[in-house]
Amino acid sequence: MTNSIKSITPPSAAVTSANIYSDPNGLAALKKDPNSPAALHAVAQQVDALFLQMMLKSMRDASAAAGDGDSNEMGMYQDMFDKQIALTMSQHQDLGLGSLLTRQIAARAAAGGATAAPADEHTAARPVAAPPPAAAPPSTTSAPPTSMTQSAGEFVDQVLPSIRTAAQALGLNPLALLAQAALETGWGKRMARTADGNPSLNLFGIKADDTWVGARAVANTVEYAGGVATQRQAAFRAYGSIEESVNDFANLLKNSPRYRHAAAAGPDAQAYLDGIGRSGFATDPEYAGKLNDILHGSTLRTAVKAIKL
């Protein structure tokens, strides 16, 4: 009778070292490649092992308090045994703590790195720029635009008339809305695109929920939840014009109780930014600070210098 033997891929030296609690090189070995799946898995096992060690130590301490104490030498050997058996058990049984840590580490590595506001159908999320497409053969037809503008000045020229009209109707400072549109779209260079490749003209990153009957644009976006930034796909509203996009956002500010503090800011641009930041319009915990940087930054000042507001 012939026995079938499966080939087994040997674990890396880093993971092997981490499997022995007394090996002082285990942690250093894991640090050499901290983002590899094998290293992350080994770290998760170490976390579970620490939890098991605490449980075993508590049991030993309880026995000692009950009068079942052993000699110092026996206590030392029991401690060594407990540490190794805890590490070995963690390699064969997932307690959940290590897995949770692994997911958080992987998410931070993927997206970059605080508490999230509760999201609803209107919560904004800035689309993530897609990687450049592979080179294609020359075509006789022009490709759809990948961005709305080429410069901050051009962006302001295109969006300011509609923003100024909406801001006047709401009693708000147009610079506050302009700063928000600049942040959400990267000055018009980063916005979700429709299926035909055209910019969605969604100046404020408003998502498309099930009640939205208009056109949609799907894009990757980074959102924050439970202190962790994650990247996922989301559907955004798409508009036929800049005016349509600005009016939709103005109606949202005017009609949603969630944004009443921002809508009541009046001509105080700083009060608007603070209000929209506290409202949870975006899940980014640094949203208000980023808006403030744009409002007081040189790019915005230069772009509006020749425009009378």
C-alpha cells in the first residue's frame, strides 16, 4: 500500500522563533517583516498566549492562596510550563483577541490611521484616486475627462458662481462652502466618475442611498469606524451640472436637523466649519481641521484674490 505524503511549506525562521517563549530572538525576527501575513498571524498568536498566561497565573495564585503552594523551584518550573503551554495552545485555538488585533493592524496599514461619527445616507466620503490605467493604443475619439479642472484657480472660477448663489440664499459665507468643495474634490481633480468615465460633479461627496433616483458613480473611499480607517467602495450621487450639485447640498443643509448648527453659522466661516465637523457629515475625525487649513491656506487666498466676493 502506498502512502500519499503532502508537501508542507516550512514556516519562516521569524515565525518559528516566535513559537518558543524563551527564544529572545523571536520578537526581533518578527520585526524584520512586520507586515507579512505570517508575521501578523504570529503576533496574533502571541496576544492570545499572553491572555492564556494571565488566566493560568490567576489559577496558580488562587491555588497558592488556598494553601496548595509549592516550593520556589516548583513554582519556577510551573511558570515556564504555563508560558510555553499558553503559546502552544494559542497556535491551535483562536481566542479572538489576536484576530481582532490583526484586522486592525491590516486596516491601518492599508488606509493610514480615530473615533467615527455615525454614518447615514448623506455622510460624505472623499473618493480615493484610482491607479493610472494601463497604456492603451491611440484612439481617434477623445477620452472622457478624469478631472473637472487643472488648477485651483480654474476650480474656483467654475464653482464659485453657484456656491455664491447658494451661500447667499442660506446666509452663509461662500468661502466656507468653497473650502469644503475643495477638500471633497481635491480642487476638482479627485471625484467619482460615472460608468461612462465622466466626472460626477459631486462637489460635496454626498453618497447615493436607496432613495436616490438619479445617476450614480462608484468609487473607492476611506472611512473611519471604531478608530480604524478602512477602504471600501461606495456609490456617490452624480449630477448633470455644478449648479445641480451645489443646490442639492444646499437643500441638505437647509432641511436636515443634523446640520442645523452649521446652517445657522451665518457669515462666520469658522463657525460653519466647526459645526459641519461636529455634525458627523464626514467620518474623518480631522475633517474640521482640514477644512480650516484650506480656508486659511495660501491656495484658496491666491485663487480668490482677483474675485470680488
